[in-house]
Amino acid sequence: MNQLYQSDQEVEALVQSFLQRTLDKSLWTHAAHLSTAIWHLKQYDIHEATCRMKSGIISYNLSVGGENTGTGGYHETMTLFWMDILHIFVNDNAGLSLKDTCNKLLNSSLGNKNLPFSFYTKEIILSPQARARAVAPDLLELTPAVVLQQQ
């Protein structure tokens, strides 16, 4: 297994720099998004974690000069999709540390940035509507059983 993170503190530092809007834009990668979401899910219930991630991403995008529009920036459906996936994963791996949860996820097929395309057609997930509002998957139902089969 590839050890992206060496310690819980390393993940904590990433999250704190995201929350404080001091994280360099080049470091706000797919892995950073997922690790930050995992941290939130280990701190809060799914609803609180989701609200905090949504507002955090929107604010962070603005802080680095980005915009949140129908064609760029914050994506509602993607955010909710990943929060659901990660919630299932975190619950299924509840005994792992923060670092180990992040590393295990990022080394699994559930950490693949193309995973949404297993659940959504490109036309749906990449649409301005899906960016602005939550859209249900049109290819595969997002249930714990289905998600855990994707591993």
C-alpha cells in the first residue's frame, strides 16, 4: 500500500491549512479533497460534515481567486456523491486511524477520481444542473452494498 500520509498530524495540517484558507491552490488535489472530507466525517456526523465541507470548498475556492459558477468551482452533486461514498467507507473502517483511513481509501478503487462515472453518465454529472443542485445517479444506485462492492 502506498503511504501518502505518514501520520495523523500530516492530515491534520492539511485540513487546518484548508480551513484557514492558507493551503496553496496547487495542493488542493483530489487526494486532499478526499482526506479533508474523511477528517470531517471522523469529527462530525454526516450532515454536519457535509455542511462544513460544502461551505469550506466554496469559501476556499473564492480565497484562491476561483469562482463558483455553473461551469467551474464548487460542484454540488460531486460533493454529495463523495461525502456519501466516504461516509460508507469511514463507517466500514471505523477502527482505523485518520492516516490509515486516508491511505486505505486513496489506495482503493473507491479513491479513484473517475469513480463518479461508474454511477453517472458524463452528460449528467458534468452538466451545469448537477454542479448547481444535487442530481441522483443515473447508472448505478448509491447504496452501501453497491459502494462496498466497488472496492
